[in-house]
Amino acid sequence: GDRDQVRGLQLARGPLVAMRLSSGVVVLAALSAVRLRVALAAPCPNDCSGHGLCDSQTRKCSCFDGYRGYDCRYRNCPFGPQWFGYAHATDRVHDVQTECSSSGECNRNTGECECLPLFDGFACQYLKCASDCSGHGRCMSMREAAAEVNGFSLLRKVLYDEPWDADVLRGCVCDPEWEGYDCSQRRCPRGDDPLTAGQSDEVQLLSCSCPNDECVGDMTLSFYGQASPRINATSVLSVAAEQPDTLASGLARGESVEAKLETIRPLDGVLVEPNATDGPIGWHGSAPLCAPASQGGAVSRITFNEHGGDVPALEVTSAVFGRDNVTGALVAANVTLMHDGQGGSVRGSTEYEVCSGRGVCDHLLGDCLCFDNYFASDGDGQPGSRADCGFASVNISDCPNVLDRCSARGVCDSQRVINGSLLVVDDYAPFVNETFLYKCNCYHGYEGGDCSIQSCPMAPAWFDEASSDNTAHALAPCSNMGHCDGVTGQCICRPGFTGEACERMECPKDRSGVECGGRGRCLTLREAASKAVRHGWRQGQDEVQVVSCSLSDTESFVLELNHHQTFPIRANASEASVRSLLEELPTVGFVQVTFRPGPVACLATGN
């Protein structure tokens, strides 16, 4: 048991001192012997090593900040929230501050933490990002990721400031073309399933009406937290309406609302045009973004024709004013964005699937491997340059893998779409406006448009985007700490993590690769908590060590455990004094001290 892993006290001459160590920390730490050392009477040991003040009455050192030990020879290391420890209450582990965050060793000579491979920081408090995000992303804390929106991997802005891991658990937030826990996998194009029908692109309406004689100033439009360049109040709406030969603000190449919006990376593409029922008559494509109220104002129709699904509302930051040409007075324009059906806007219902649901993503190249008869599209079901498998070149009549439908791992559901409504395929007569879906419904454990991909195990994510204030760690394949092998359905975990779903962090290994150096057991926090039943420490038989000494009353000794020494102990010290000095050591905890035959620690004749 653990008793066999702990060496006993080295015996010395003199009386017998029996110490019962009831702290599990001591039992685990006592791999090096407690040594009895005789110290001749002196003002203070080693003159406190120059790192403390000596009390000549007690002959004890009072160490300066940053130093420790009976003679102040050792340096302290920084403290941080412990990653591993014994629970001191239900679900209470990480709120305890420990040296090097229990994720590294303290170098007593330098006072610096030497971190385990997965950790860094001055107190080893941070979980490292994998492979520096492969050069394709940013390393962020949970708090930082929750506060940011980028339109790709971070889609909502919430608070994450209460959980213990808000600042110390870090992960990769990948650039738009990359994904995976280490940003090493290429992201494939997304698009609309070409066989679905009766769906609509997202349409948002922007109304801008200026008091007084003319519109001046500008505004910005933001999507998923990313802002467009400033858009002049009199800018034309579409790229087609730009005038390349002019330098006039709002008219020159790249000055249109459409061009400015398309600089926002998550948008893919938009169409901006005057709303047919609003604005001055006859303006059409050359209509400006804003117009005086006396002319009816202006309403722009923004169609998200390449970003599918229900799109969040654009955010407007306006510095547009109506100016009185006589007095020069400025009055703020009335700028309103309408979405989700407001004022004639349309909530998007198209898909935004990887490879449009009609191909498989090659994460090595970032290319879609399209099923037979599917090709690149224009984002609207027609041929184009988007390599998203979103164009069906023939009349599709079956699910993928005709000879082995849905890879023999699912059922082909042929749904009939008539004027946008779904019906099960039967013997009804054909309709004019009908299509068939031919989608695979995969059996449990399989996924993909043709059910060819084996699903990997899921567990709470180590690092992910918070779903709401202070709520995170949703279920994710391979716990977001490994890559899923779609052929075998097994997780390839990041080095240092293990388990079917990469849900566990490995315990440290020695140079020979032996876990816990062969001198302990690797436990989860749940397992460790079940052993913390007395003073917050582990169960088991208490360690008993025996020391004997024979010293005169003028002599003293020290006890040392794992490089931590007591203050000098007088030979005639009481049991309570010895116990008190031992319990001051960070490696000891609680002890019982008994003298035989007593009544003091040491007798010249032996005890």
C-alpha cells in the first residue's frame, strides 16, 4: 500500500519520538526521509541566510517575503488556482490557491515554477493552447472568447467571469479557413442544399431619413461583431451603380454599400438594392443610402444570398445628419434596421451546411468531395465558383451511393416537396412545382450526407464558446481536445489527454514514461474526492515514524521533510511544541507527537 512507498525516519541517538502523520499529503510526500539534525546553540540558524530577521530570544528567523525555511534559505514560488487536489467541500477544489497551481514544481533556488508540459504561466496556472494553434488562430481564455464575436467560431457575446477556469483555461479560436482544437484542419465551404425548395434568403431593410435639406455624414454596419468601413450617407447601393471614373465620395469604385459590406469576411456575399415600395421614384440602382425626409427618405433592401439560414441583424452605428443649407444646423438622421419579418423583411430559411449536405469535407485540403452529379454553385442552386457541392447537374433520382444506399448505414428518405411543403413520396400524380430531397437518415453512430462517417464519442468540451452567461463546456466530439477519425470512429487525442473522448488529462510521467513515477496512483477529481474524509485529506492507515535522540538541554535539533525544515527545536521541548513546529511545515499537515518515556523531547541519558 501507500505505507510501502514512504521511507521511515533516519534514526539518531537519544530519546524516542513517535510521530503519527494523519495528513495524506505527508504520506504521499514522504518519499525522502525526515532527517534529524543537531544544531548547536546559536543566535539563529545560518544567520537566516541573509533573507530574514533573527529573534535572539527565540533563536527563530522571521523570513522576508518570498523566502521560507527555518533559516530562510529557500525561495517561495507563485501561487495559482490548483488544477488537481482533494475536494474540501462538494464541487470545491479549484478555489484553493497552491504553489505552482499543482501543475509544476517549485525551484527553491530560483523561486520559479517549472511547469508540466501542458501548462505555462508564472504559476503554471494556464493550460497551454495546442501547438500554438498551428499558426492559424489565436490562443484565448474562456473569458476572452465569450466576450468576442467573429461570425465563424464565436457567434454570441456573453459573460464568462464566475467559473474558476475563466482565465486559466485557454484554447484556440481559429481563423476563418481553419478549425479543430489546434486549428490544423481546413474548413470546407458551406452552402444551401440544392434539392430543398420553398425556402427564402434572409432580407433586412435599412431605412435612412434625414431632416432638413441634405444628408451628410456616414455610418458603419457590423455583422457578427465585425464592422464595415465607413459608408457615406450618399453612397450608391450596388457595385453595379459605382462610377469607376470619378473620385466623388459614395460613387467611386468600392464606395457602394454593397462593396463596403462585402469586406466583412463572415458575410460571403450580399445584394443591396432599393426596396421596391420605398424611396424616391426613379432612383433604382443608383439610389443613395440616405435621402431627405422631404423626398420620402430611402429604404435599402439587403439580401444575404450566400450566407444561409436565419442571419443575425446587422448592427448600425450612425453618424448621419440632416443639414440645413441656410443655417448649417445639423439634426440626427432617423436610421432604422428591420429584420425577422419587420416592415417586409424576411427571415432566412435556407441551409448553411458543410458542402451543402451533398458532399464530404476533406479537412486536409479544405475541399468538398461532392457526391455524383453535384458540383460547385453560385450559392443559389445554379452553377458557379463556390466549391460547395450546391449545384445538381442532373435530375437527382436517388440517395448517394446508389449501389449501397447511404453506405448501408442509413435509410434513404425521399421526401416530396410541392410548393415548399413536404410530403412522403407515394403514387400521387406529379405536380408542376415539385422536387425530391433524397436525403440519408443515418443510423446511430454514423453521420454525413452519405452516412459514410463514423461518429466519435462525445464528452464535455475542455474549451468552447460559452452558450450563455457563465455556461460552457457543452458536449463535443472528442471533448474538443482531439480529432475524430471518421473511418474508425475513434478520437486521436492531443498529447497529454486520454480517454475514449479525450475527456481526461493524463497524470505526469517520469523520464521512463511511468505514470506518477510508479510511486502513486492517477486519480480523477471525483475519485480523489471520495478519499477526502478527514480534514480534507485521504483515507488509509496513518504513517508512523520514530526518532530517538540524546541531547543536553543546551542543544537543539531540527526535523526536515522534503526540503522543508522546522525551526530549531530545543532538547527540552514539550510534545505540544514539537507538534506545533511540525505542523508549520507545508509538507506535513496534522500530526500526533508522543514522547517515551518523556516528559521532554530529548534526555542526555536517552528517552
